[in-house]
Amino acid sequence: MMLLRRELKIMLRSPAGAIQSLMFAVLVIALFPLAITPDPSQLEPLGVGLIWVVTLLACLLAADKSLLSDYADGSLEQMVLSDYPLWWVCLVKSIAHWVSCGLPLLLMAPLLAAMLAMPSERVVWLMASLILGSPILSLFCTLGAMLTVGLNQSSALLPILIAPFLVPTLILGTQWATTGGEAFYGYMLAALLCLSLVTLPFAMAVVAKIAVSR
Amino acid sequence: MWRWFHQWGSPKFFYHRSGALIPVLALASGLILGGGVFWGLLIAPADYQQGESVRIMYVHVPAAILAQSSYAMMAVMALISLIWRLKIADAAVQTVAPIGACITLLALATGSLWGKPMWGTFWVWDARLTSTLILFFLFAGVLALRNAAGQSQTAGRAASVLAVIGLLNLPIIKYSVDWWFTLHQPASFTLTERPAMPFSMWGPLLMMVVGFYAWFFLAWLIRLRHELVKREVRSDWVQQMMKQ
């Protein structure tokens, strides 16, 4: 719990990261009506997909923020060496990513939906799909950050590695929302969340050990 | 069994013993591929529906089969290198990744060349096409991570973890793409089912598949031996070989 409190404190004291993710999402969504058409009847069918893709991109962009500073000042190494179980450290990192990126985007979704003229009953399902889907995005993004931390690479590497793994989440989430809550997709998305939650922290633990040994 | 495993896990033993395989594989892949190409492109009949363009299948089908199994082989090698820390398994992962990526690209390219006359378009978002495209991205990810992380041993381990996670995710990706396609769109295109292909068609196809595998193992072995010498350049056995 100490770890979680530390992460949340760091986040609250420098909320710039979360705000930047939100600004990114709003800005990109604002570009679509400009580029395609301002006609609500044409924007409406695109809405769910656009908001999901923007959420996914914002999560990928923010993936390595907190881990980079932890890696640079050596606290990541200390966390690996500490007697916390390593999977718990990794899970906390994912939760922190979700709170700083997934949660604000989730709360912002109704606004984004309004920009794309989405009917309100669709917004409910969009929110539901994001509630189940965004934690999966955060888990995979943290895995990607662990894989690439300390490589001094361009920031495009992480999205290249991780985006293919986000395809099932994207498909199930958008399908669930656009079909107006067809139960099959919801169950599958929930199953995917459970599966990611119990497996990915352990995969991340393996990767974290590799990362600090660089 | 374990002794065998240890022996073949040693770069020196592997290098010296595997040399004999190269001419065998080269001869096999040359003969089988040559025969398959001759049989498939010149002798086999044209399809009554697809005409001459069915001949693209003699390259496309083997490439698509090989693309998937080469990813599986890479991931198994990655798992071995993670568990037993065999140097040779790590080198195998590194050397098979570019071959697999090229084969996947070949499957995509021949598929879209076939799609143009048959479907009237180079690309449709069909479930199979989409999952092959994602397979290519998975290969690209392993390659990119490997390139970014350099030659160190930790770089190899990170790429291996990624390959293994990719293998575990492949069924999830495949099924989600299937559901997305089958439930979302009306079935606009399916790969034409030919009930009971005549032998004159599946004969050359089978030959091409076997030939592709032989060529794949040949290319992998040559790259792997080259990589082993590069990695072990300071060891005694490579030095001795250089002197001779």
C-alpha cells in the first residue's frame, strides 16, 4: 500500500501528465470534424471507434512517463531489490498509469462523445466498455514501458511493440459499445481483463528484472 | 536425452555437426522447390473459376503456413532461451525473426496480388488477412526491440519475453479478429473453397510447402552458424578455425 500511496502522491503533485493526456485526446477529437465533416449524421457512426483509438493512443503516449523518472533516479532498481513482491510493484505501476491516464480519459469520454454528436444511450455503453477496457490498456502499456525503459530509443518503439497486443481489447470494446451492449462482447472483454490482470503482472516482473540489469 | 540436449546446446558442437546438414538442405530445397515451381506453374491445370491466377496460390499458401509456424518456432526458441539460458537458443531467436518477417510479408504480398483479379481489390479487412497483418507487426516488434537494445544478453532476453507473450496472445488476437469479422460484416469474401482439389493441384502445392520448409531451415541454419561465429569470435574454437 505504501507503494501505491507513493505513486498517487507523485501524480497529485505533478498533474501535468494527466492534463497533457486529456488535452491530447480533446485536440485530436477536435481535428476529426475539421478533417472529415462537421455533419453530425456522418460523425455519429464514427464516434465510438474514434474515442477508443484516441484513448489507446493517449495511453501509449503516457506509458513510460512515470517509469522513466523512476529508472533515471534509481528508484526502480530499489523497488526491484526491495522485499515487495515484484509482481505487486508492477501492478502498482499499472494502477498508477490507469489513474493518471485511463481514469481521466474515461471521465472525459462524455465530452468527447458530445463533440462527435453521439446519442446519450450510446455514451453509456462507451463508458462501460472503457471501464472494462482501459485497465487492460494500462497493463499492456506498463509492460511496454518496462520493455523499453533505459534503451534511449525514439518514443515510437513502444507503440510498435505494444499496439498489436491491444487489438483484441480495441475490437471487443468498440464492438460492445457499437452493438449497444451485446452481452457476448461484454463477457469476453471482462474475461480479457481478468486474464490480463492475473498474468501480466508476472510477465512484467520478469521484464523488470531484465530492465534493471541493463 | 539430457546429454543430447547439452551437446547440441553448445555452440561449438552445433557448429561443427550442423555443417553437414547444409548441402543436404540446399539440395533438397533446390530440387523440391524447383520441381514444385515447374509442376505448379507449367504443368498443373488452370482453375475453372480462377483461371491462371490460381498459380499464385502455389507461393501464397506455403508462405502463409510457414509464416505462422515460424513465429511458433521463434517463440519456442525464446522460451528455451529464457528457461535454460542457452546461448544458441537466443541466437536462433535473433536469426529467425527477419526470415519470419519476410515470409509473412511475402504471404501478404502474394495474397493481395491474388486478391486483385479475384476480389477486384488488393486488400479487404478479412479476418485472415487482418490476423496475418498483426502477425507481421508482432515479428516487427521483436525485430525492433532487438535492434534498439543492441547485442547484449539482456537485449536478447527482453526480445524473448516479447516473443513468448506474442505467442500466448496469438489465439486471443485470432479469435477476436474472427468475431469482429464474422459478427460485424456480412460475409463479403471468403477464400474460395474448392471441394476435393484434384491431385494435379494439391500435388504441387504439397511439394511447394515441403520445399518452403526446407529452404526456411537452410536459411535459418546459415544465419545461425554465421551468428554463432560472430558471437563466439573470441573463443578458442573459432580462433582455431580462423587459423586453418
